[in-house]
Amino acid sequence: MKKKPDILKALGGTALDYLKVNGKTLQERFNPFSEYGYLRNKHGLNFSANRVLTSYVSTHVDAEIAGHGKESYLNFSSQDYLGLAQNKEVMDAAREAISAYGVHTASSPILTGRNKLTEKLESTLAEKLGTEQCLLYPTGWGACFGAIAALVTKNDQVIIDSLSHNSLQTAVKYSVQCPQKFRHNDVDHLESLLKKCRLKNREGGIFVILESLYSMNSDMPDLPEILELTHIYEAILIIDIAHDFGAMGDRGLGILETVKDRKLENVILCGSFSKSFASNGGFVAGPDITRLQLVVFSPSYTFSNGISPVQCAVAQKCAEIIFSEDGDVRRKKLKENIDHAIREFTAEGFITTGRPSPIVPVLIGPEDLARLMSKEMTSKGILANMAEFPAVPKGKAIFRYQMMSTHRKEQITEAAKILAITRKDSGGLLKRLKA
Ligand SMILES: Cc1ncc(COP(=O)(O)O)c(C=O)c1O
């Protein structure tokens, strides 16, 4: 009998098949998943942590990629929306911070892990966001997790958008016993859950948790309506503004610009520097009254080393650029690139989902086709992240083109053309492999 090529095994299955582990030893427990990962990487089929950059992050990167030779790539896989990762002013700010503060905070912020850079960035962000205060965390994940871990207690009720980021979902899972999920961006469903929760507990805390821009769908919630609902049902709103803050809106305030008279007394904003602020780190911003609770009861703040001087200085310089005329120009350029990308992918016969944002999701569909295309695109010199189940529904794999203000229109057009050729070639190859 003819042996099936092992690439077929790598084209099937998902990481979730390996979630349940059995056995007493590490070898027994993790060998099946490890073998599956090995097979996918061997065939260059886009699996975890298989790209090693050998250059700056920019619209072009050099990289070593498992299953491929070392090459130069046109890059749509980095979240440097405003192209600040190798900006000269930003890099100079990092150097100055090293001269003044060294490279390490060497302590939790509740001990000696804060410095003048920390203070300055906190007040810059609070001022821009229109909140009374802001607290910095060493990662955005830690900020989002830490906000919920500190502010939500076991007696509270939580209603969370079903597609919320892992940092929010994980915190909710560990904070309350029976969290409620509302259908993604479905305000009516949210209202019906709010009504039930309030009837059940007239005096207790209710938290509504969501994101401002969802990175798999590129869609946004109706914030004015949700604020109205949380006001009616006396609920507290936590919004993760990681993706749009800095990159969207006329003033760089993203979704917050959709709210006219911003009353944020029962709102907590959390986010990350890893998208538009060219740095690691994150923040939780809100009323003064929440600050001590966060400082003392956020495990990812209290028990973690303070954000480093370099990260802080980089985010500070980026904030200064983002909220200046230069920032306006970059956002305008970014928006033009996004619109151009949507036009070009559509012209090549693809469906792009959601609304225009720095993440342009291009629908492919079957996972096996998307995996082959990912391999093929990489060998054609394009990097774009493929997302498959469970990050998106089964059979609805996508490529997420992450746009930068520094991309040139021709690069975007080239990427769309190469995707179209790749779909044709990979479709043919898939048929032959399965025959
Ligand atoms: C919506 C959202 N929240 C939080 C995070 C975590 O941010 P960071 O990369 O700074 O840890 C991310 C990053 O992937 C994100 O997409």
C-alpha cells in the first residue's frame, strides 16, 4: 500500500487536539504535540515561534524561518502600526534613558521599581485618555489581566464579550465562578444579560468587559450605546483599547473619539504599548479611587518587576509623536494604506472582513489551504500571519495583514497579487496531494 505523505498529517489536526495531556513523564505527556509541531515546522506550515528576525522590524525584514532559507521578506506580520519601531527620535530616547537610568528597574513598582520616566508616562497617558490616573505594567497582557484580577471580586458578576482577548478571558476565569459571555458585539444580548444580573443582585457589582478593536475580525463595539447600558444598569465597564489607541481616530484616541461627552467615572481603560507605541508594556487608566486597589491587588503589578526604563522612554517618545502633527500624518498615511489594501485584496477576488483598521483580515477558509498558502507566501517573500481555529471559527482561516503607515502602496499591491497567485498554486497542490 502506498504510504500517505506525512505533509497530509501536518495539513490536518489543530493545537486543540493536544490540549488534554496524559502520562507521568514529560516525554509521555508532551511527545504527541511536540511531534505534530515538528511535522508542521518541517513542512514550513506556519506553526508557533518558527520565525527568527535577523534585522530591525520594518516593512522589510530579514528572517530565518523553519522550513525556509534565510531571506528578506516584505513584512505584514508586525504590529508596528505607525512605523515607530526604528524611528530615530524614539531610538535616541531609548539611549538617553539607558544613560540616565540604566537598563533595569530591579524591583517591583510597589518597592523601588518606579522612576521619573514612569511618573511622566503615567501622567502623559492619563491626560490624553482623560482619566484621573494611569498605572504602568511591564506588559499589556499583565495590565489587562491585572485590572480584572484587582478590581473584580468573587461576589461580582462579569459579562464579557465572547471574543475578548486571552488576557481578559483568563483573568475572568480566575476571578469569578460563573462569568456570562455575550455574543460578540451584540448589544441586545448584553442588555438581556445585564437585566438578569441586576435582577439577581440589586446591590452587587457587575462588570462588563470588552475590547475596542477585535484583532481577528477587525470590528468594534458600539461604545456610546454600551456606555448608556452600563449607566442604566449601574455596571462598571472595562475596555481593552490595545489595538486602536494611537493608531485610529482623528486624534489617535481610537474608539474613545466616538463618545462625545466622555464621563468615565465607572470606566477602566487598559491597553498595551506593543501595537502603536513601539514598546513592551501596558497601562490601566481610570479614576483615582481605583489606584491603590490596583497597586496592592494586581498580581501582575504588585509581584512583577516594574516596566524597564527603555520600554518607558520609548513609549513616552512614541506618545509625544502620536499626539503631535507627525502622529496625524502617520495616522492619515496608515488609513490610506488600509483603504488601499482593502481595495486591492477585493480586486483580486478576496473577502476582507470587519471595518477598516490596521488589521486587514483576508478570508481564506479551509485550514489546509491556508497552511499551504502560508508556506507558499513565505517562499515568495511575504510575511503575513495566518490565523486558524481556535483563534477563528473552524473552516474560516484568515490571513491578517497588519498595516503600517510606512508601507508603500506598491508593496500592498504586490502582496495582494502574490496572495492571489498563491491561492491558485496552493489550491492545485492541495488537490494533487489529496488525490
Ligand atoms: C487586545 C489585546 N490586549 C492585550 C494584549 C497584550 O499586550 P502585550 O503584547 O503588550 O502583552 C494584546 C496583544 O496581543 C492584545 O491584542
